[in-house]
Amino acid sequence: MTQTRLKGSERRERFLDAAAQIVIEQGVAAVTMDGVAHLTGVTKALGYRYFTDRDDLLTA
């Protein structure tokens, strides 16, 4: 099976979905850029490509 590269908008959506999952399961205080990146299987740096910081991620 070949892995296809996601478009930027799809990666951003996956990051948002992972943040929402953390909020639902653990609460807002548990959301970190590291945690969301880990859950989506990417580096934290990729998260910062789409969001300025944790607050920007939560606002989105």
C-alpha cells in the first residue's frame, strides 16, 4: 500500500480533529502542541505551520 501525501488543508483539519479529541477526552487544559502532534503522527513544527500557538489552535 502506498501512502499519499495530504494537502495542507487536510493536515490542518487532522490537527484540529486531534485537538478536539483531546478536549473531549481530557479537557482544554490537556491540549498541547506536542500532544496534538503526537496524536496525529507528525512533528510539533508542522503544527506551528498552521497555528501560531496553542491558543490559536483552540480558537480555530
